Amino acid sequence: VVLGGLGFAAAAAALVAADSRYFAAKDGGVVVAPWRNFVFNADPENLKRFGLHPRYLHALVNAPLLYAPLLLVVYRRLPGSERPGSERPGSERPG
């Protein structure tokens, strides 16, 4: 658990440093993207300016964009989805 926490902290610090460096010319200071996202979405003026999107947009557009690669992995692990000759080395069954 401690090692995972350290890995998370290191990755988060690297991402904050990269975002801060990239956006420093525009905004200055430290940039924490999830916090900026929250602040932007919590501002009612932004809602007036950009409007709402329909809820079905998540199912029709966002979910396939996010999860299509995962579906490919799941499909490859389904029984019967192997192609002839695509066996992995060392997976031969004695016979």
C-alpha cells in the first residue's frame, strides 16, 4: 500500500510539473488539472456560456472513446476468440 501511494504521488507530481510547465506562459503558477476542471465546471457563468449537453452523449460518444480499447482486451481473452496459429509460446497442451 505504501509503495502504491508513493508511486501515485510520484506520478501526480510529474503530471502537475508537466502541466505547470506547459501552461506557465498562459496562467503562471502551479497547474493542477483536476482542480481547474472542478473550478471551471462549478462556475455558473461557464454553464451560461457553454450550455448543457444531453445525458445520452456519455453513452453514445464518451464511453466508446474511453472503453473501446478495454473491449478489445476483453474480447481477446474470451474463450473461442483465438485464431488458429496464434497460440502463445509455452501454452501448448500436452497431448
